[in-house]
Amino acid sequence: MMTTVAFAEVPTPVGPFVLAVTEVGLVASGWGSPPRLSDRLGLAEVHDSDRTAFAVAELNAYFAGDLKTFETPVDWRLMSGSRLRVLQALHQVPYGTAVTYGELAARSGSNVPARGIGSIMGSNPIPIIVPCHRVIAGNGLGGFSGGEGVETKRWLLTHEGYLQPTLLDF
């Protein structure tokens, strides 16, 4: 059987967000457009709103403040080896918390140095659901390559209650 992918575009407070769902689960997500993700995945596209409905509902519930743990199945096919172990460990970091790059390295048992964790975060194919925004530097927020960069990371961590709102958020 040929693997296919269905896309959904979801408006969010941090910009339009795209979900890509195979028969197995969520394979990719991010800021951008379905054609951009489709080219990267190399899978035949199908129009199947039933397939994407659960992931869309969960993402909407997350942004509404009603969901703290995603149950959308993840299709890990784009990852392997140490990268897979690091991202699977990241997937277990709870809502409202954060870990440093070094802590995530230790949790993953992957022998990837802390600076390598940053590279893996920057190439995470499933942001928000596999929450790379919850990985911070020992001396601050660290970087973020999704949405509007570190401001998107700050917004997500504030939304989850890890960071306190600033006067600019009111």
C-alpha cells in the first residue's frame, strides 16, 4: 500500500500552521504552506479532512488553553538514530515545563552533546506537538527557528505558563 499524506492549515495566534498526517500519524507540521511540506515529504497527497480532524481539534484545543497533552499519533519516519531518540525524549517533556539542551541530551541517552541538541531542535519536523519550544539554554531562552523565531517561543512558553506575561503581552 502506498503511503499518502493529508494536509490541514490551521490559523493560530502564532501564525498559520500546517499539519501533515499519514495513515500512521502526524509526520510533519510547521509554519509555511502544504506545498512546501509536500515537496519535503515526497508522499502522494490526498484530500482527507477526516484524517486530519483529530490533530486539528487538538491543536485548536491547545491554543484555546484546553489541552495540555497531545494524543495525536506521531509518524516518526523522518527521524532515525540519535535524532529520533532525542525527539522522542522531547515528546515526553510536559506542558508548562522546560528543559535545558543539556538536560534533554541526558534524558535521551543519545550521547549527543548539548550543542548538537540545538541543531536537532532546529530541524524538528513536528514543532509544537513535539515541543522544541520547551528546550531552553542554561542562560536564557535559546533560539527558535519556527514562526517569528524567539518571539514565537516566548509566546508559546507564556501560553503554557512557564514564563510570566510581560507588560507587552497585555
